[in-house]
Amino acid sequence: MAQLWTMKGLSWRELAKCTCRKSWDDEVFGQSARLAFYYFLSLFPVLLLLLILFDKLAHTGSNLRDTLLGAFQQVLPRQASALIAKTVAELNAGAVVGVGAAAAELGSAWGAVNGTWAMMTGLNKAYEVKEERPWWKVLSIAFGLTIALGIMGLIALWAMLYGGRAGKMMDQYFGFQAQSLLLWRIILWVVTAVLLLFSFALLYRFGPNLKDRRWQWSVPGAAVATTLWIGSALLFRVYENHFSSQRIYGGLNAAVTLLLWLYFTGAAIFIGGEANSEIEKAGASAHRADVGGSAERRSGGEGDRG
């Protein structure tokens, strides 16, 4: 695994330079805008669907709802999390039945699957391959990835819920409230980083149209994407603490902040894919035995990769 990070002379500086150049050539930020649009449209139907699910879980559902809002507050920019909290308060999950529930399911599925499909398209461009899989296979992969990412999100919520309960028990029996609060925040970010790392690796493993794909070749780009995502989240907090675009966007400022957060999330995903592609290109050109020739690994593309 350590060989993935050297690639016979490809330094981190060279990797960053090649990745930046290819990201610009492949219009990564334009792809990110498309991705942000789809996920913005799907976010609120997904929230409504979650509220419907939580409404069926009685007391546990209420705790999960509070945990979800707490996670948004920790991860999202302040104004974006306030917008989501306000929207969740306005949504009445108990009143959404029959056609309304079906509409929420269809809306969330349409937006989320289209967003995943947009990610797959962008990753194909990053890896310089053409989409030659039949449409039903692409749709199945997009749907499967969407479901897998959703399940990991629910697992994270359950982990945060019971982690919070464990923290309260520590406060009650050991009496170090400040320390447990700090520890809880650290655990939240560690869990988020691990889940993001696995989620990005999953996207890089199954998203692009590649042959003979191996898990270890998804890890470096996933680490890059996770680092960029966490860095952009922290920069958003610094920006909110010292600057404000309220005078420019007025009442739309919270929605714009959420869109920008989704935009930078998409950019992190695509840039991680570009980094993976550059690492594989370096490995193929060095004739590494564990990579193989470019023709064996790519099903098609804009040019030879070796």
C-alpha cells in the first residue's frame, strides 16, 4: 500500500501540479456546479423522507432527528445548517401520506440518482474513458451507489446517536463535561472523515468505466478528496466568522451558502478522481507489474494512457 504514495518518483508536488492542470482541462468546477444543482434539488425531499422514517420510530426517531440536525450544525456552514433546521421545522412528516410520501420518495430518488450519475460522468472524464456500459447498467450502478451512500449516512447517524448517549453517561458517572464535549467533537469529525474516505473510495471503485479495478487504487484520491472537503468546511467557518455576503444576496444568503458548500464538495470528489488518474498514469508509464498496461485497465478513452 505504501507504494501508492510514491509511484517511482512521482512526488506530491508533481502530483498536485498534474492534478491541477488536468482539473482545469477537464472543467472540474463546471461538473461540480452540475452536481451541486442535483444534490440541492434532492436534499430537501431526502430530508422529508428521513422525517417520515423517523416518525415511524417513535422515541428513537425523535432522537435521530435531533442527532441529524446536530450533525448538520457541526459539519455545514452556520447559515446553511440554520436553513436546514428551519426547513425541517416547517416540514410536517406526519401529514405527508399517500401521494405526498410517494412524491417525496420519487423526488429524492430522482435528484440523488442524477447527482450520482453526474459524478460518474465527471469521473469518466477524469480517468479519460468513454462511457461504453449499457444505460441499464449505468443506471443500476448509480442507484446502487446512491443506496450505499445513504446507508452509510444512516449508520453514521446511529453511531452519533449512541456516541452522544455514551458521552452523557461519561458526564454523569465521571463528571468531566468539558472534556467529553471536546472528545465528542473530535469523534464526530473522525467518524465523518472515515466515512467520507470510504464513500469516495467506493465512488472511485465503481463510478468510472474501468476494467480490472482494484480497491487500493481508489485510496490516494479518496484521501485527497477527504482532505480537500474538510479543508473547505473549515475555510467556510473562517469566512463566516470574518466576512458576510448578506448585503449581496440578502434573504437568499443561506441558500447560496448551501449551494457553495455542495459545489466545493463536488469539486473535492472530482479532484480526488483526477489525482487517482494521475497516479495510475504514472504507474502505467513506469510499467509496474501491479498496474498493468493502460489498454488492459481502460475500456476506452480520449487517448492512450501510458
